Amino acid sequence: THFMQDSTGNGVAQDTVVSPPKYLKWTGGSTWSRSHSHMGNMPGLVAAKGRIFAILDEGFIGKDQSHAPADWSLIARDAYNGILLWSKPIKTFHDALWGKKSGPIQLPERLVTDGDRVYATLDIEGPLSAVDAATGELIMDYEGTNGTEEILFNDGVLVLLRNPLRETGKHDEPIRAVKGRFGGGSPHGENEKEIVALNAQTGRILWKHKSVVLATTLVADGKRVCFHDGTKIVCLDRANGKLKWNTAPVERTRVALAKSPPELLVHRGVVLFVGGLRFDQSAQARAQKKKKDEEQGKRKNKGREDQTPQREELKSAPKR
């Protein structure tokens, strides 16, 4: 139902029975991606109740066509036979000329389903929309959700990450190609954002919480909403948005990059976090780690020196 399987951020499957694939059942859509040099043409795919949903760039494919305008759509296929069920145009989406293998890391987080509805942003700067999973008909646009960048669904509650700067056009998120055709080294903006929880059926806003939120670290289960604010892990009560706890701050020297996401997940009441590429600690923390490593190295070397005479004695012992 989510890019990372569900709202907890844990990508490990819950399947209890698996077997090796035996044959190809069906294929659908274009055989090739639009370009080898730029971002893929399917940044998001989820599935539920026998249907597959995807955000797809269906622009021109062929030699010298990679710079042609993108044609983004939200599509649905029958998971059994691959038949196209419906297609819904996306007004504007990410720049298709973004560098290959460089993200942007948040795009897959813009598509979620509960089986009956598909939740997606049909405009890169627009609000969250609910679409009928069977027909593709628009059910509603959620008021107050413009600038939504990430979507979670858990037990009838939608938890969104909204960037207020998207409404002004002055955000520093990497939504346009920079530095030529590769933009993976660009930082994801770490301005203050807004976590919004709302009733998925009615759209009624339950609570809001403002904070810096690192891209892709927002997760939720039945009791809590967790994220990383750049220096620490923060846990909120899912029911009311109030702070439950946070870890001690840890300084770092670099911002998160567009091509390398930090990861956070919650599983059985335990929260796990890894910083991603170049998510460095502060100079002070690195110096402390270096000193500790050197001390451990000295202890190991001393241990080897203590054992050396014993090894020499064994080598020089007469054979019997």
C-alpha cells in the first residue's frame, strides 16, 4: 500500500509463503524507459485488492526524444492480467530531466492506497487528492493540504508532510534539474514543515505539528508518529499530535542529499534510524570516535605483542 510496504517504513515483506517465480504472466505499457541518462519514468508504484497503481511518465520514447516534454499520469492495472483499468492525468510533476540514480527521494512517497481509494498529489505543488480505486473518479481534494510531499495511511488516518514554501514558489527543494543534468548532490531543503493528520473519509483535520522533518523519515503506526528533525528522533502521539519523547540531539556537518535518503522505521515498538550517505556527525563527534578507535587499536596491538613470545616459543620447541 506504500512505497515501503506500509506506513511504518519497514520494507520487509510480511509474506508467510513464497516460491521462486516460474513464468512471466503479463507485461503492460512501454517496454523501455524514456531515457537512460535521466530519472526513471515510474517513480511510484503500490498495490492492493488486486489492483496495481503507478505514477508514470508516458511521454515520447526513442532516440533523441529524452528531452521531449513529460506526460505524467496516475494509472491503474488489473494485477491478475495487466489490463489497464483507468488513467488520470497529473497536471505538473517533477522535472523529467533529473539525473539518473539521483532521486529525488520523496517522489515515491506521493502515492498511497488503502485498496478502495488511491491517495496522491495530482499536481507537484497541489493538494492531496482521493481517487476511487476501481473507476479513477476523483472523490475529493483535501482542503489545507497544498504542498503535500509525503503521504502515510494508517487505520483510517492520513498523516501528511506538507511544505508551506511550495505555496509561495520559494522553496529550496530540488524539484528542477541543477548543475547540468545531474542533481543528486543537491540538498533537500530543511526548512520548517508541517505534519498534518486528518480523517481519510471526511478530510477533517485532527492535528498539526510544525518542525523540520528530514525527507522520507516520517513514519506512523497505530500509536505514534515518528520522524527525524535533523538532529534528533521525535515521537508524537498519533491520536493528538502531542510530544511523547525525543532522543538527545546529535550534531552533523552536512545536510541530507537528494540522492541518498536517511531511513527511519518503527517495528514492534522499536524505532530504528540510519542517516544515509554523507549524513555525517559533527567534527567533535568524529574526533571522539577517532580517539576511541585509536585506543581500541592500541589495546588490540598490545594483545598481539603479549602473545608473540608464546608463538615464538611454540615455533622453536623441539619436535618429538
